Amino acid sequence: MIPAPFEYARAGTVEEAIQLLGSNEDAKIIAGGHSLLPLMRLRFARPALVVDIDRLTDLEYIRDGGDHIEIGALTRMHDLATSDLVKEACPLMAYTAGQVGDPQVRHRGTIGGSVAHSDPASDPPTTLLALGATLVVQGPDGTREVAAADMFKGIFESDLGPQDVLTAIRVPKTSAGWSYQKFHRRAIDWAIVGVAAVVERSNGSIADARIALTNMGSTALRATAVEEALSGADASPDTILAACGHAAEGTSPPSDTNGSAEYRQELAKVLVRRAVEEALAR
């Protein structure tokens, strides 16, 4: 389909983007375009003004921040997936970026667009939630930091205000075991269910477990019942199996042509177990 009519403006700086967003109450930002454009073509989104920030190259970087890595919001998925720094300091982030779409999508799609779009079927928000990332947001009142746990509010709804621009993502470095399990029909598809797991061991027991789910509700969400069952427990197969039986608690997955809500709830239990086992093996 053809998008509804809209005006177009290209921002030269973040500050200009904020001003342009404030000039029209129905303005939307576009960067790589792989989140917004499909909705516009289907006319699910009808922005009156599209603000293009794709040429803000100062937002396209990966830096060592000491105890974390800082990722510019316009960093492409391909660059995240192939970065030596990300592979070493936070391999879960690099791996997940490599699971997004196909090579064409990864060369254009940005990490910031994925986060700002807040699609519950998107992979990066789930990983950022499990890693405890912090998001840097710039708006008309200055810069603020938002925890990943506070960013995602609902389907396509985030904590970003109408004039806010996501500028960077800070991901803690980790040496813990990790895994991202994504179940889909084709490699280019969205996850029917996805699971990100970060698990720390200590003396044969599980010291800490952080597990997040993709497409199991209106946002990326934590599998808190599984986390509570695993933390401090032994790492035996029986313990893991019992804990992962709680994976569907507190979830409200959709029903669609890929599977019913009940199917997704059972699938989540399987994928959480696989993710925990793989994380423990690393």
C-alpha cells in the first residue's frame, strides 16, 4: 500500500530534531525506516510530519565506557553484531543483533529505532531488559536516563515523550553466561517467542538469573517467577526443569497465525529451559 500524505524534514542536529518534533503534534522520527515505514504503508501509522535523523553521524558509534559499553542510537544492527568490543564485553548483545531480520535489514536498521518503536516481538528490547541497560534520552528539557525496565510501556508505546530523541544506550559489561533463543518460521521473521538469559554461577549454584521474554505480552518482560526459582538454587537438571515450568506466569501472549496464546506459553517453557542450560554451559 501507499502511505498517507505526510511532510518530510531532515534534521542536522539532535536539537533541530527536537524543534521539528515540537512543530507538529503528529510528528515521527525516522532513521533506518524498518520499524516505521511498514506501519505507514499499511496506514496503521499516519504521521503528518516525518523527521529524518539518519544523517546524524555523531549518534552512530560504539564506545568503551569502563564498566559498560555505550552505543549510539543510530548504530546499525550489522555493526553491533560484528563489533569486537561488543563481542568481548557483552556477547549477548552482539549475538542478538545478528538475529534481527536479514543482512539487508541489519545494514539499515538501527538499535535506537528498535528500542523507540517498542515492538513486543522485537529482539533487542528483550536483551536490553535482561542486561539491565540504561537509555539516554534528550528532549526540550535536557538529557535524562531511563532504565530499560521503565522504557517499554505497551505495544508501540515507550517512555519517550513527543519531543524526545533517544541518543544512546549503555549496556553493562558482563562475564556471566548468556543465551538468546529465538523461535521463528524463517530466519527473517519476527520471533514467535524469544528468550534472553543472563546467568551467573557460584560454587555450583546459580547466584543470579535474569531472564526476559519476547512476544509474550504487550512489551518485552521479565520472567520473574523463573528468576526467583533459580536464584540461589543448585544448577541440577531437575531444578532447572521445575523453575522453567513457571515461564508463562504473568504473561499475556497474543494469538495469531503463527500460534495461539496457549502454544506460546508452552513454547516459552521450552525456550527458557534451553536458554538457561546454554547460559550455564558458557
